[in-house]
Amino acid sequence: MQLIPQVLLTEPISQVLGDEPIVTFAVLLAVILIIPILFERLRLPSLIGLVFSGIVIGPSGWNLFHTELPIISLLSDIGLFYLMFVAGLEVEIKHFHRYQKRAWGFGILSFSFPLVMGTLVGQFFHLEWNASILIGSLLSSYTLLAYPIISHLGVLTNEAVTITMGATIFTNLSAVLVLAVCVATSDTGPFSLAQLVPLLIWLTVYTMIILVGFDRAGKEFFRRFGDDEGNKFLFVLFTVFLAAVGAQLIGVERVVGAFLAGLAVNETMGEGPVKEKVVWIGTVLFIPIFLVNFGSMINLSNLMSSIDTLRLSLLLLVGLITSKFIAALFTKLLYRYNWAEMLSMWSLSLPQMGTTLVATLVGYRAGLLPETVLNSVVILMLVTSILGLGITSQTAVALVSTVVPKTPVPSLFEQKPEEKHSPFKIVVPVYNPHTQQYLLEMAALLASQAKGKIVPLAIATAAAQMDAPQLETSLRRSERLLAKATAQSRLLGVEAEPLLRIDHDFALGISRAAREQQANLIIMGWGKRTGLRARLFGNVIDSVLWTSHCPVAVTRLMDSPKKIQRILVPLENLTTSSLQPVQFAQMLAEANQAQVTVLHVCLSEARRCHKHGRTSSPPPALREVQSHLALLMSDLAVPHPPEIQIITHENAAQAILQAARLYDLVVLPFIPNVPNPGGLAVSDVTTQLAGQLTCSMIMLGEPQQTQTKILLPEVSHFTGFCRN
């Protein structure tokens, strides 16, 4: 092989670099790392940034990314399957079941009108019927890109929002099946009923086998292998590629199998570390590679100057926006929703992202769709994403006042009926003798307030033999820690029941012991959550949170908890389920005679005020948020309600950091290591605060099985507190 400096003397730099596989892969990794960060600043989905970066570094741009390399093609195909699998995995089945008939109604309307409109657009450009129908199906699906906005505003329980989320199971599944039929019939010559009927029969049988068979097989496999996350992880990946092979055997596109596999294991996996790891691996590597590869296929000159591309893009945009509006309007009339709910349904169903991109690429590769459609879909993706997010941020605010708690706010530490006779128990895992004093002080304050007891817990890691020297050493160390914890508890004036447990897994040992003791709370010390190892294998805190049956308080205490007098609780979601950190803070405040302040940061209103130089009274939208927050605080029914502070700021993290200077403790919701497959790219404010807060901090995590879903392919955490 010639030395690169010698070759550069005779050949263009881009050609030399592009011919080197390691250079191509390095460029690709740099794009995957940098582009999402840049688009985070613009508050745009990272998916858009990755596609457009592919256009720039692809053959029509700088020519630094050569897609013909076998390794790139393989990784891109895996990303293609992964994206469709995640699309099926993140379908909101529980919302579909909640309002099944109305979700069916909106799903049929939201699928049918765009299907007809897109088909007419295809016929206007003189495409074949199966190509025209495929274009219609591209418009029929949608991605819940604005999920973070509606989640942060606390309107997920609104019926119109719920059926919009639930309807994705019909629209996306129908769009994928239409893709399968259109591509399969295009390979067999002229369209005929004789070839369609056998295909539909095979497709129906195959779909039932995947949805029913894989679901049952998954439940049985998960039941038999219990806590073995490695086997569960491999089983899920196996189902994806097995379904893809099955689709290929019956003559339909393999991505159909990947999507159906995601639907099949959706409820079986649930929310947990296995799903977290499966999605994270695809999100970090495979899906971004596919998106960059997709962008590299776009001809930049045709995209910018082709009249046909601009005409088709305009017609597709008008057709999509009009048909989705008509579908939402019919739903409003049918189910008597108000205008705010109707507009929210319309805006939520506008963005065309993951499923649309995959279907377009498959149709293009099959020779069914021309290059103008490929280019037009990129424009469609960009415009609908920005438009959908912008409209939702305006219309969803009006839904806040309609979401009124129908039941009392559940207590964070409410005991089950069978546990009423048991005292309030707080499990405190002890491992580090230098930090356990503050942990025990915190537990003692809460236990005294609840008239309960502390359970100091030490885990001795099991060895292959019960008489192994390592186990003996671990047992002696654990006994010393427990003796010290018991003595400290007596000095604090609280009852303690020390517990020593032998377990092969530290995290599972904590969760199992807490369950056996019928604990109401676990208090742990702070641990590092970032890094590759934590992402791939998790850490103790994440594992305890995923498996615990009760709340987990992760503490980083800079001083004695007895000195805490002012507590700050940043609140993002305006829902009753988000009040549990406030309840925890109130319980601690009552034990310490401290004051709690609830802080809500409004981002987009701050930008408008800054733009127009407005400093007068808050606008109506902000006043609605303020009144709704006051209503939520009143539902806590505590003797000394917390103070409410609503501020406008362009950066949520900076606003909280500035406010936290005046407080002794900040209580935050604990965010598990959940990935975001290419959606709304915004910062994890919790992570920023954890690294920059100088006062004491507590992250409160709820049992995962009781939490509402916090992730779709387009979800992120904590930022966008208020998008008025």
C-alpha cells in the first residue's frame, strides 16, 4: 500500500481519504458524535442533523463518506432493521387499549385521508399505481416527535392526546403492511389480483405468527431465564433478525419483520434494563449510521435546483398538512373535542420521521420510487418536524387547564393494605464507612417523622464456595459496617434492625432484601452513572431503581442533613405523578422545620419576552400554567404548603443553578440511563445539574413498573419545562 503523503501529491484529498476504510469510519464516528450536539443547540431533532450531514459528506458533497464499503453497508442495514424494530417497540399499546375504539377511529381517519391524498399526488406525476399507493402510505404514518412537550406540560392524560398516541399502532402497522404489498407486487410484473391474494394470505399468516408466536415465546423465555439480562438481550436481538429472515422467505421486505418483532416483544419487555440496553446500542451506533448513509444517497444539486423535486415536495406538504387536518377535524366532530384538542391531534400527527424514511429508502432501492421522491421526503421530514413541534408547543398549553386530577394525589410512601400493620421501614445499604453517617442521619430524620425504623443493610458478595476466603473476608467487613451503623442509629435515637445478606449481585441483593423487609424507601449514596461500562452493563443505582418495589433516594450530601433549612424542588411535568419529589421534600422539611420551594422554569416564553423586551405581567398562557401548578400543590394536603416560584429563562439548567445558590438541598427526579433514538435533541438537565450543583442533592427514583412511559423514538428528559 502506498503511503498517503505520496498519494496526496497525485490525487485529490477527498478521494484518498474516501478510499481508506478507517478514515471513512473515523469521519462517520465524528459526525455521529458532533452533529447531535450541534442540533441540540438549535433545538432540532438529531435525526435531521444526521441525515443532512450525510448529504454534506456524501458523494454529492465533500465525498468523504463512501457507502460502497462492505462494513458501512452492513452496519447501515442493521441500523435500518433497528430503526424499524424500535418503531414497533415504542408503539404506545397501553394508550391504544385505554381508548381502543376512539384510537381505532382516529387511526383509520389519520391513515385513510393521507393515503388517498398521497395516491392522488403520485398519479398527478404519472407514477404507477403501486408507487402512488406507497407514496400515500408514506404520509399515513407519523412520529410522536413532540412527546417531550406534551409530557412536560402534563397533558398526557388528556383523552385527545392519548388516542393520538394510541393510534400509532394502527397507522404505523398499516403503513408497513402497505409497503410490503407494494414492493412485493412490483417485483412480479404487472399488477394482478391473482398475485395479490396469495401474498395477502401469506402476509396475514406471517403477521399472526410474529405477533402471537413471538409474544408467547418471549414471555416463556423471560419467565424461564428470570434475571439473566444477557440471555434476554440476545433473545430480543434474535427475534429481530429471525423475523427479518421470515419476511424474506415469504417475499416481503425484511424491515416488515423487524417492525412486527418490535410490536411482538413490546409488552413482554416492558420498561427495564433489557429494553434500555437494546435500544441504546442501536441508538448510539447502528441507527445513526443508517441515517448518515441515507443522507449520502441524496443528490444535493437535485435537491436544491430540481423543479420536479420542489413541485413534488410542495404537493406532498400541502397534501399531508391538509389531510391530517381533515382527519383531526372529523375526529373532533365525531368525539366532541374542543379546538385546542383538535389542533394538538393535528400537530402531533404531522412529523414524518423514522418509518417514513425507512419506507422511502426501501421503495427507492426496489426501483418503485424515483429519486425525486427520495429528495422530497427529506424536505418533508424537515418541514413537518419543525411545524409539528412549533404548533404543538402553542396548542398543548391550552390543554393544561383541562387536565384536572380526578383522584387524590397518591402518597409517595403510602403503605399497601397488607403492610398497614408494619412500621415504616427505610433500608440503608452501607458500604462506604466515610459516607454512611450522613445516610443514616437522613434516614433517621425521615424515620422519626414517619414513626418508623431503619434497616442498615450490608451485602456480602457470594463466591463459588460458601467457605471461600473471599467470602469470609467480605462477611467480616460487612459485620463491622453493620455494627458501626447500629451504634450510629442508637445515637440518632431511632430503632435499627441490621441485616446481613449474601448475594451474587449487589444491586439485586438490595432490591430483594428491601422487598423481603417490606421497605417503604431505600436511601443510597451517590455513584457514577456515566461511561461505557455503565451504559452497557448498568451500575448499582440504575439496577436497584429498575428492580426496586419502592422509591429510591440517591443522595449526595455535602453537610449533615440536620442542617438543611431550605429545599428546592425543580418541577418539570405538571402532573400528579411528578409531585413525588415534592412529597419527599415536604416530609424532610417537616422533620427539620425547613421550607420547600417548588421551581418551574418556562423556556420559550423567556425567549419571546427577551425578543420583544417585555417585562410586564405574565401572558395568559403563563398564568394558566401558574394556576394549574397552584392547583397541584393544593392537592398535596400538607400543613405547610410549599412556595411556588415560576421564572422565565432561556436555559433551564442555568436557571436552576442560579436559584440553587440560596438553598441547602435540591431534590430532582432520578432519570434512568434511557437512550433517545434520534428524536428531539435536548440536554439532560438532570445530568448537568448533578455535575455542577455545589449544595447537597437528592435524586428520587420511583419504582419503574409504576411510572408512566418516558421514552419514544423522539423523547428526551427534563428540558423544555414550559413551552408556552
